[in-house]
Amino acid sequence: MAVIAAPDPAVTAGAADSDEPAPRLTVIGTGYLGATHAICMAALGFHVLGVDANAGKVARLNSGEVPFFEPGLPELLAKALDSGRLRFTTSFADAAEFGDVHFICVGTPQQPGSDAADLRYVDSAVTELAAHLRRRALVVGKSTVPVGTAARLTELVRRVAPAGRDVEVAWNPEFLREGYAVDDTLRPDRLVFGVSSDWAEKQLRAAFGPVVDQGTPVVVTDLTTAELVKMAANSFLATKISYINAMAEICEATGGDVTRLAEALSYDDRIGGRFLKPGLGFGGGCLPKDIRAFAHRAEELGVGQAVSFLREVDAINKRRRERTVELVAELAGGDLTGVRVAALGAAFKPDSDDIRDAPALDVAAALHRLGAQVTVTDPAATDNARRSHPELAYATDAMSAAEAADVVVLLTEWNEFRLVDPEAMGAVVARKRIVDGRHALDPGQWRAAGWEYRALGRP
């Protein structure tokens, strides 16, 4: 996919206020969010220090290796390292000495056995950094957190930092889409600054100077509202996806066609067509855990009823996985024992190697548990999938996976799978039966090639 190049750093960093030098930035946490943010900020011309407790990850990044799949990011990392504007360390003391603005980009996974967000990594990162802050600085949260976290961290920083009240906390939620993260960082559709002072706002505007200067809308608000923005956005998107999948359930019961239904709805500009795509549903490291954490936090605050619908949004999403397994079983005659299934896709979405809460792997594993012989292929996520599910078989490409298959099931809509020739695949399978879990294929084309085609919500 095409990635828009970064602006020329010679004319970007510090352009928002030429009378003052550009702030030096640190990025705490070098996972997907942190590494992307650090690399892109260096590409924009800032001097950036990335920090992570994992020495192996730091070494890989310093050597020019991005430890996950994201189009365009390896090239930007190489340029940023060569420029001397970017390096990575395990030292929080170095970070505190180096940086003026410190971005907190660590993970907030779901707590084991609970829907609540696990904030131990956020708390640890902020505590370790604050212990070394001896001058005025801004600590900026980018991690997705329950509302009220920023206020609690403000008190923590004031208590731990030698600089005390000279250190402020702000919140700047991220809106990255995996596969598009470089473009979303360099040219976001909006910036949200949750601040408690004019100074904090000024620091954030300087830290995003090149992005602000290109006309990006900036929403300046309080800490609480900034925390809520990401949770609210993800909840809305998840609701829209589950809504059309709920309509798919109705279509399956009535004989309707959910794709035509979605098309008709999309022409209403109050509704629109984005995220109104039926299929296997959402997954990944954000939407599932974020809607659960949002509902959990609302219940803690005594307003759980206001977002109780999110529980059903989650349930609808899970049912789509179960229904996909049922469709494969129906095509196989009801019993999956010994049935050879080619599973096209492992990542939760195309252009990513992320398998966190991936519907594709969930379906593949469920088919295996029911006795099927499942062979998985994915352009980027095969290694991650193999580590997570060694019980499954793996192939290097779609044609190899489909060799002698009784049923083919499309689980991640990679372009490589969309472009598979049904005639060519038909020559290698044992039986021409396919379940299109993502509504990514042309039913007419596959049926014309002799395939029995099934999809969620289609007759």
C-alpha cells in the first residue's frame, strides 16, 4: 500500500514557534503505538528518545529492525536512525534528562479474569519516569485508559517527581489504524489535547508543530474528556460493525441479503457506508478490550446502564465467529471430523501481523477442536499464529493451503486472497466449497467456476 512521505524535517520541527527551539521528545514504551510514534516524530524532524524495559526490543530498534509488521515503518526507521535524531534506550534516567515532553505509550491490556483495563504498565512507566524528573516537563498519556486515570497519575507524578508541581500531565489519545499507522501519525484527521494549563497546551502544540501547521484540526479539552474520546470512538465503531452483523443474523433467518441491505443503508448520509461491512466481525488489541473496559468503568461509576448495549455489541461480535464455524460444518455435511479446511488468514485484519483477539485464528482453532484438519496461511502473521497455535498446520500461500481441502474459508481479507483465481484454486482442492467470512469475494465468479459459496447473512 502507498504511504505518504514524511514532510521535509528541515522545514518542520519547531516551525510552529520559530522563537523557541523544538521540544525534545521521549516515547515510553516501544510496542506498536510507541515505536510508530517515536519513528514518525523523528521523521518530522524532532529529536526523539524511545524507552523500553525490554533490552532486546531496544537493541532490535537501534539496529534498524521494526519488531512488528507495519507498511512504510522500516524505511522511516532507517532514515531516522541515519539522521541521528532517533535512538532507543532502557534508561529512564536518560529519558528524564533528555526530554521536555514525555509520551506514555505502553499497553493497557484486559485484566486476566476481568473486563477491566490492566494499568500496571502505565503506572510503572509513569512512576519510573517521574522519579527522575528534576525540571519542568510534560508527561503526555497516549495509551487508552479508563476515565479518571489522568487525574490519578497527576497526583502520582506530583508525589514522586523531584520537580513536584513543575511536572504536568496531559492526555493525547491515539487513533492509529494498523496498516495505516504511518499516515495516521503524520497526517491525522484530528489531534485531541487534554490539558490543565495554557503551558501544557503550548507544549503539545510545539510537539506536534508540523502536524498542526498542515491544518490538522485540534480539539483542546480537559483531561477527562480527552480520556473519553478514544473509548467513545472505539465504542461507536464497534457498535456500527455489530449493528450490521446483527442485521446479518436477521437476514439469515429471513432469507435476506445483508450486503444489499448494507448498500441501501450506506446511501443515507446520516448513516454512511464506512464500518457498515458485514462479516466475521472485529478483533485486534483495541476494540474488543476497549469496549469491555469502557462498560466495566461505567459500572464502577454507577452509570453502567448508559452503555449496557456494549455488552450485546460484544456478544454479537462473538456470535459471528461461532456462526462461521457452523457454516463450514454445514458445507462439510455436519461432521468436521477429519475434514480438511484451508483457512485463509490469521491476522485480525489485512496489512497487519497482529493476532490479538483475531477472529480468524479463533475460527481456525475452533474448527480444529471439532476435529477438522486445519491449514492456515497469512502473508504476515503466520509466525505469530504458529507460536500461539502450534496445533494447527501452516502453509506459505493460499494455493498450498488449499491443496486437497474439503472446505476453504476466507477469514482475513488480504488482497492476495481477494485476487485468488477460483478456477486455479478449484484445480487443487478436493471439493469446491468456500465460506467467505469477510464478504470479500465475488459470489457470481466463484459459483460460475463450480464452487458452492456461502457467506454470513447471504442466501
